[in-house]
Amino acid sequence: MREISSTQRHLRLRADNSWWDGAGIREDYGRLRPRAYFRRFAELVEQTGVRRAVVLMGPRRVGKTVLLHHAIARLLAGGDYAPGEIGYASLDQPLYARLSIEEMAGEIRRASGTPNGPRALFLDEIQYLADWERHLKAFVDAHPGIRCVVSGSSAAALRLKSMESGAGRFTDFLLPPLTFHEYLDLQGIEGLVEPVSDGSHRVVDLEALNAHFIDYVNFGGFPEAVSSPAIRTDPARYIGADIVDKVLLRDLPSLYGIQDVQELNALFMTLVFNTAEEVSLEELSQRSGVTKPTIKRYLEYLEAAFLIRIVHRIDRNARRFRRTTSFKVYAATPSLRCALFGPVAADDEEMGPVAETAVFAQWFHAGLDLHYARWRGGEVDIVALDRRQSPDWCVEVKWSDRHFRNPGILKGLREFARRHPRAVLLATTRTDTGNAEPWGDGSQLSFTPTSLYCYLVGQAAIRDPSATGFRAVGGREGDLSRYLERAPDAPPEPGDELPG
């Protein structure tokens, strides 16, 4: 039986590393507009003073491979690396089966003809290498002069193994689905929102912004859908099959030894269809006939794969429950729900939970301590707790203007505000904007359109991740806008408070 030869591997490597021959990165990657997260990722890649590998994580089809190639193009343009000193390989290629990272680096050195081998090593689909975390840790220790960057579509495996085995050796970078701000940016759509002299933002064309927001929740979570008319026409075929099926039918069963894939798939479909709704282990177990311990494991797997996000409940006093009985589950991006169950229109009843899912999707990557509050007779959709575990800001998400004209409808928010007067309060609307003291007790409540709120949160996360810790991001739009106009390293202004 013939063995795969080094010559075959070298031909594949030379095809994948076109810059070795002076051609630059592949044209189809080079012409794509970089994601807004690219600057932060590239700066992390270029940090050579720290002996750590960069582990790029995220769900399928969010643009990880493109991000790697854009980082390679930036290294080439910087002039600090010769073309042959940058090596790339995608480990899902059968030609590289059973090769260790050390052996892969050797193959790249011989294929490139560079005597000392690569100084920057990019390995895509790292989960195809058995015990990759052990190999990577050993390689980083043995070769401090080589910058290692790895990524993979099996996000659950990457997160689990990176946390377990990479302490002090790996730096994780999460690439989330597109935020609304990124969705507009990738299409070059500008001028819908602009800053004004008092530091706030003004919507130039709210009708157009809302129309783009509807498109975003339907198919805007993944970069390919932004530029491909075919995917927009049939998102279920491309997003459902390529993202959901591969994770549910291949990634998770192989990682965790799941035997009943249909059982897992049925649970996932139930959760995504009911995105933004409160569920319980008891209810899910009764409906599915699956034991509660198994349901709990499935939920952990689905969240580790970045398909869902679980948000835990607090009471009206902002106290956590000792025994978790109920929680909310959100699809990781609203377009996932719409791809599986059909698009939604602006006036559809489903727009309520879809809009709430979209708001949470802007925050999921920020690392904040987000909860929802529910008690008998009241609820608040989003509550951010500070370091003292006190409510910092609260948001009630609505795709309607009815509560703007009649704030008395927001009974849950009113009761919560009375108990926590320091918390900044905001309610989203469909079109209305304003500030008010709606209940005559001194409580300040801001109203802003859901589409604008999503835009500003996404913008803050890109410009300066630390902005997501300010009360103003969750609260008043003007305060957030004023912060965004400052330089990233500017000190906080009066009124800007960090949690705790």
C-alpha cells in the first residue's frame, strides 16, 4: 500500500502558501472586506514579546480562515517577515493526517525552502490533530521564536481544551457572529447614524436603519450571507446545513460520544424556536422524555459550540437562586432562528423574541455578567451586575412604541428601579427616542430604537472593548456616544463609571 509522500504534501503547501511565490494571499480572500474585529486580532498576532499561542475560536462560517489570511497579508505588508517565514496549513487536509505540529513545521520549512523554517505558523482546523493542546503547548515551549496562531471550527473542543491545558501558553480570541454594526460595515453602508455636537448620535434615516435591521436578524449573522444572494434566497440550505448539521451531527457526537443525535437535534430545534423564552429542565425533560441530567449535558454542549447562550435568572432583589430551576435560552444569533424556521417581517408577532435575541447577540462576546430578572408579577429582560453584584444597568427590549406613549406598561421595570435606584434604565422601541421621568418618583428612563441600540453596542465593542464595562453602554445613548468620541486610552469623564 502506498504512503503519502512529502512531495505531495509540499505541492499542497505551495498551493496554500501562494505568497512564497510572490503572489500574495489568495485573491478570493484578499478582495473580501476585513471584519471589524480584524484590527484587534492582528495586533494580538503581532505581539512577539509574549510566549503564547493565539487560539482563534468561534462558530462555523464566521470568517476565521479569512481572518487568518488577512493577518498573513498584514505581516507580509509590514516587512518584518520574509514570505518564506510565514507558513499556513489547514489540518483538515488528509495529506497531513497524523502529523504533529513539530512535523508540520518541518514540512513547511522544507516546502518553502527557508533554511530556518517559519517564524509565524498559522494552523487552521487544529481540532483535526489529536491531542492538539498538548502538541501546541510543547511546541510553544520548544520554539519561543515562532509565533503560533491556530483556529478551528469545532469551537467546543477548542474552548474546552484551551481552558484545561493552555494556562499560561494560550491566548484565546473569540470571533462571534456579526454584530449589527459589523453587518452594515461589511456592506459599506454608511451615513445612517452620525454623531452630533453634544456627543450623542442622530439617526439620519430610521426607516432605512430598521429595514437593514430586519435583514440582519433574518440572515445577517454570518459574513457569507452578507455578500451572497444565493444564501439570502435560501438561508436554511446554507446556514442550516453547513453550520447546524455539521456541529450537531459531526462535531458534538465525536467530541462527547453522543449516541442519540436525533435527541440532541430535537432539543436544539425546540430551544431555537423558543429563543428568548424562559424554560426549565423539568419542562424540557417532560416534553422530550429525556432525563434531566442528560438535558443538562446537552445544554452545556450546545453552549460550548456557540449555538445557544444560556442566561440565568435573578429575583427582584438581584439575588441569584441557590437552585436553578428556570433560565432563558437564546440562539447565538437571530439569523440562526430565522434560517431554521423562516424569515420574519417587521410586523410579525415573532419579531418580539427575535429582536430580544438580536440585542443579546450584541452583548454575548463582551464578557459581562448579564442576567434577567423575574419574580411573581414582574420581569426585566436584561440586568447587568457590577462587581458588587448590584444592578448596574437594565434594558427592557420591545419592538413597539406603545410603552413610549404609556410607560405605565413597564411595571416590572418600574418595580425593579424602585429597589435599585442606582441602575441606569433603558427601554428599546421600534421608532421612538427620548428621555423621561415616567413614574413621578425621580427615576430616569431613556427610550431608543432597538436598531440604534444594537448598532451602538456593536460599535462600542469594536472601537474599545473596555467601553462595554461602562454604565452608559447599557443606559443612556448620549453618554455612550460621548464616550465613543474619546480616544481609546482617554480617562473616564465625570459620570462614566466602571463597575465596582
